[in-house]
Amino acid sequence: MVSDLAEQECEACTSEDEPLTESEYEAYLTDLADDVWEVVDEHHLEGTYAFEDFRDALEFTYEIGELAEEEWHHPDIHLAWGEVRVEMWTHKIDGLHKTDFVMAARMDRIHDDYAPE
């Protein structure tokens, strides 16, 4: 699944920005892989990606780590055999920002190369 959201710019927020409301983040959530992502406690995104083996999960982890460094937006990443779980929110506002959804859409796009058949 490739989302137009993945093509959008990761915009830095300021401490004056407010976290997204439920109606705002629901609109972005529809552009993400629905079998991967969910909003938890109206605070953060959590996604779990499946892989055929540890090697693919490890390589995916490396790729999203490079993306995080490039955009200076760093998720919590949990690597296990056959899966990678990602938790993400914007720490500066202690909640969700559009950038979290842009990053998630980019991760979905990266995962397309690894998705089990």
C-alpha cells in the first residue's frame, strides 16, 4: 500500500502546537496500513509488522532507523523474530502530530519490500 501521505513533508512542530484531536488523526489513520497501525490512548501510534524471518525484520529495522535519522523523528522500535513493533508520537507536544502519520506511511512503503507472501 502506497499512500500520498508518504510523499508529504515531515514538518517539525513547535511546543505551541497542540496534539491532533481524534477527528484529525482518524483522517490520517485511514491512509496507513490498517492491519498494522492503531492509535493507543489517543496519545501514540503503535504498529506491528510481520516478516518471514529475523533477517528481514532486522533489515527493516535498519531501514526505518535510517529514515528516523534522516527526518530527526525517532520512534521506539522493538525487534523480534518475525516482527517489528513501532511506537511513535511527538515528544515535544506529548501526543500525535501529522509528522507521526507521515513517518508511519513511509514505514508502510518500506515494508512493502519485505511483506510475507
